[in-house]
Amino acid sequence: MSLTKTYADGTTPKVAIIGAGPSGICAAIQLQRQLKLTTYTVFELEADVGGTWFNNTYPGAGLDAPAYLYGYSFAPNYDWSSKYVPQSEVLAYFQSTARTYNIYDKIRFNTRVTTMRWNEGRRKWVLHWVNTRSNEEGDYEVDVVIHGTGLLRVPKIPKEFESFEGQMWHSAQWNHSVDLSGKRVGVVGTSASGVQIIPAIADKVESLDVYGRSPAYIIPRFNSEYGRTWRFFCRYVPFFHFLYVSLQYLFVDANILLYYKLAWNSIFHRAFAYFLTWLHRFTQLPHNPTLRHKLTPQYDIASRRTVLSDVYYPTFKQDNVSLHVDEIVSVKGNTIETEDGSFRELDVLVLATGFDWFQCFPPGYWFGRGGIDIPVSWGENVTTYYGTCTPNAPNFFMVWGPNSGIAHHSLTVIIETQVKYIVRSLSHMMQNDLATMEISQEAADEFLDTMDRRMAKMQFTTKVKPKFLNSKGQCRGFWYGSVSEFWWRLRNLHIERYLVESRKEASEKTFSHLNGTKDEKDEIIEEQMSFEI
């Protein structure tokens, strides 16, 4: 499908991309590749690109999705060292890709966007930004916003640990200046990041106390290294890389069946997963039934994310490692007390407690049409259209927004699908001389109705993950199907689901409410119609 790359007068929209992680990098590159659009600016809070892979540098950090699925389809990496690679290798890939496509010069680093407001009269978004190093601040006006900060950005820090007087940090804010050698360390959390951290630091510390009331289902990682011959075949043998990645894609996507409640189409996947996790625990802890019981989840598989590890269970056989499954009842000074009456004095406390997904859009941050504070208007009912756009926010797009989260596949597949949808949207705006396009409330409500109906059949609506459930038991965060279905549903724009306004209509409405001089009118029309080329 050919894409329209400019308006009829040769201009292009001015675009702001929020975030230079996997989502923002993909959006910037595809604007350049597919639309030849260079009138964009990327705002990035950190000092370099990479997003979550720049921030999460904790010991043991790495991919739990196959590396060949994690690279962009338009920028394949034939030189992955193994099936599951460490954080440093993932970060290097995104940095290298950003350099290859020359997007560094378009990024404002160390810059936080504090508010985003829709100016109805000018049909533009006004972003207020602050440079975190120089404290310089200002406003930046754009026609389109692509919000690509993702959902793994704001660390979740439970309040009960704020009184801890020793060294403490979240896994996403690892303090590398502190040497853990010989220290008494506690780790709170036994999900994805905790499972990676605990084996990585156990041999260094004097003692390691692990606090986790709800252990994860863990399956073998089955990691394998890719040698030079393999990499040669991927790079030079026709269709070898394509076929390998395609088979991996289909195999991994079939795992969505694991997340369905027991039914004819999921019975094999769920039975096999239960057996595999049981066998993994038994073979790694064959002579310790008490420890196996502590590490056995008491909830249905796939109600939470299933984790990969070959070294997690053996860590608990070490004499300096203790597992606490009872509730923490008090944190005083540098001492933690659990419900069973045990006390532990710690030098360092690591919180592997995950992320607060919806604080990515806090109150007072994002104001749409009519001055509506969009996250506040959502309340418990986070309203998006395939996690990509929302009512009352014209020309505003999200990459990996709420209701597009996944637990079974590579995130970059979702990212690329949404970015392609956004590119088609911008092309449609230019082809049809549109000033704005905004998803209708009816379309968003229809999507949520479908999601609620489909989610009722999935494990995401169990009470094991309350942070994704509102008071009505509705899941607001995850996508309800395979990534193939996500691509299928976003393959077409469906412009009939949008409220659109032409640039001519926008100008007429502006002038009908303008009581100024002719010079003022000329100034506004010049600013409103002069998109940067």
C-alpha cells in the first residue's frame, strides 16, 4: 500500500515522540523510513536511548523472550550471541539501531515532559518540558504526539518499606556504587526481575533473605548459544533467518493458549505447562520436599507471568540463602519482621516489586479536548482503542499503551504493529488534508466490550493480579489474544471509527471565534498552516 508523505502543499505534520526506548526508537525510524518525515523531535528523560533496557541494569538482567523475535523486523540482528541474551546486548542493539538510522540528532536527552495539553483553538498539542540537568524549561507545540514511554517505567515501591534505614533501591534503579560483598541483603519479590537477581547475587553476599509470598511458575530456560556457523547461515543463506524467525514467532504465539482458562483449546498447553513446572521443581530440588512446597504456586498457572530460569531453584540450596513466604508485618530500622515471628537485620534491601503501569499517565499530566484530564476521566475504566489511542485526544497516539500489554511474546511485535498503524494514520491525514483525527467514544467502548467478553475466558481476570483489575473485576492493561490477532485487527485503519476535521474546517472555526485585527488573523493562519518540512 502506497503512503502519502506530505500534504498537498508539500508540508508535513510536526510530531513529538515521548520516550526513546524500543517504542520511541521504532516510531522515529518508521516516520523516516516510510513517510520520509523528519519534522519530529524525541523527548527522552534519560541520557541515552534504550528505555527499560537503559534503566534496568541489575545483576542477571536479560531477555526472557527469544532474541531473534526481539529485534525489529526492519533491522534484523544476525549476531545475537544466544537465544536469551543479557541486558547489555539488548541495549547495544537498540543503541546501534538508533545510530544506523541517524535519530540521535533528533533526541532531546535528559528532558522530562511534565504536561501535555490540547489547544483547541490552534488544533495543536502544547508540551511543557524541563531539562533535568540545566533546569531549563519551555513549551513545545506540535500537531501530533506519539507517546512511547511504555508501561515498565515507574517503579512500584510499597510504602511499608519507606521506613527502612539501610541501603534500599528498586531493581530498576540499581545502585552500582554499593558493593554487596559480605553484606546482609534482602530481596522483596519473586517474579521476573527477582528470579533473575537472586541467583546473580547469592554467591557474593554474606546472607540473602528472599521475601515472596506468591512464588512464580518457573520453566526451564533451555538457552543455547549461537555459534559462528549459525550466524553465517542467518546472514547469508537465503530464507534461513526468515524461516527460523517465522517458526519461532508461531511457536511462541501459540503459548497464548496457556493463558486461557481450562477449555478444549487450552487443555494440552495447560496440562503440559503444569507438568513441566512440576518436573523442573522436582529435578532441581529432589531431596527437599519442604522447600519444593514453599516454591510451589498456590494459584492457577498463567494467572501471573510464567518465568524462565535454570538457576533460580538451586540457589535456595545454598546455606546463606533463606526463603520467607510469610507476610512482612513490620519494617523498623534495618530489621524486617515476618508473620512467623522471625527477625532479619539487613544492610541492603532490594525491591523487585515491579512497576506501577498506570502511573505512566498520572493526574495532571495529560489534558485533552475541553481541558479534560484524561487519566482522571478514565477512573478505573482505562479507555483506549487497542492501546493505541483514546477519545478526547485528537492526534494523540500511544505505543504499548494500556490494554495492549502481553505476557507470552516479544513486545517489539506489538510495538511494530502499533507504529505501522500510526504511520498509516498520519498518511491518511496528509492524503485527506485533515487537521485532526480522534477515535470515537463508540469505537473505544466497543473495543472494551469485546475485551471484557474475551477476558472472561482468560486467566488475567483471576484475583491473583489485582493491580490489573478494577472493582468490577475487569482487566485493564493486557491485550486479550495472540499477537497475530492484534496485527489482524489493526491491519486496517477503519477511518469510519474516527472523528475527523479538515484543515479548512479547522481554520474556519478558528476565525469564526476570533475577534482580532487582520494582522492577528494572518499571524494565526500562518502559524496554524505552516507545518515544518
